[in-house]
Amino acid sequence: MDDLNTMSKIFGSLFYFPLTHENNRAIIDAIKGNEDLTENGFGDIVNAIESENSDVINDDFFLLFEGGEIMVAPPWGSVYLDREQVIFGDSTLRYRRFLKQHDIELNTGMREPEDQFGLMLFAVSQIIEQHQDQALVEQLFSQHLLPWCLHYLALVAKHAKTSSYRSLANLAKAFCMDVQEAWQLTPAELKVYR
């Protein structure tokens, strides 16, 4: 589970913070120094980030994940899984109960929905580090993440204005599909409303 922990931290950060954030700059620098990662799809992301203007990348982050007039790829599960397509919906509350039941705290210092894609991957990492419990990780993926994340990542790839975020979305989608296949996970059958 060490690889899953590492990849969850990497993708969690890349989807939670802008790619130009200092945490992600450090991750990108580490990836550049790791031949295995650059050969496994991250090389495309590094090349895109280094070739694209930082302001354009930041604008893409804002439009994709924080919103403007219309959010084309909201990063919260409840926007997809709740009929009303709102944040802090019923699916967020179910996920919050799951986190509380297993003593998983995602303290970001802000009042925000815990079902944000990057935060959910941080939770995967926390479960691995605190509990070493594969069944909990499987439950998080199958009940709370996989029912909506592949659709979400397809929207990110479709609407991204930069190669950086398009490449990131495609690689994250492949990662989630690899976890699903390797662990033979069956996502909960939940209706995706968006």
C-alpha cells in the first residue's frame, strides 16, 4: 500500500492546490528527479507545466475547480451524486460520517466539503498511514470516490484549457481505474446527476 499512499498524496496535492502552489512545485521538482515517475505519465505533466504560462495555469485552476460564473468540473462528489447538485449534500454527509467513524480528520483550516477530489485522496493516504487497513481504503474508493470520480475527471480533461490539467486529469483517471482493477473494486451504483 506504500505506492498507493504516495500516489494518493501526489494526486491529492495536485488536485487540491493550484499546480503553481509551492507544495506542487516541490512535487514537480521531485518528479523530475525520479525516472520511474517521469516514464509513467508524469513526464507529460511536467513538460506541460514547464511549457505553459503560470498565469494561464492558474486561470485554468480557477475556472475548473473554484468557479466563476459556471463551474465546468466541480471537484465535490455531492455535486454529482445529489439530485440538487449542491455542495454539502447528502453524499457529503454520508462521507463525513464515514470519516468520523474511522477517526479521519481533514483539517484544512476552512469550512469546505470533505468530498473534494484532492481531499478524498489525502484521506486515502491518512487511512493507510494511521490504520494500515486495506478494507477501509477499499470502502472509501468503492462507496465514496469511484461512483463519481471517473466522470469528474473526464469533465476536467474535456474542459481544461491547458495541457497541464488535461494531462493531470487523464493520468488521475488511469490511476483510479488501476486501483479499481487491481483491487477488483465494484463502485456503489449511485446515480450521477451532472
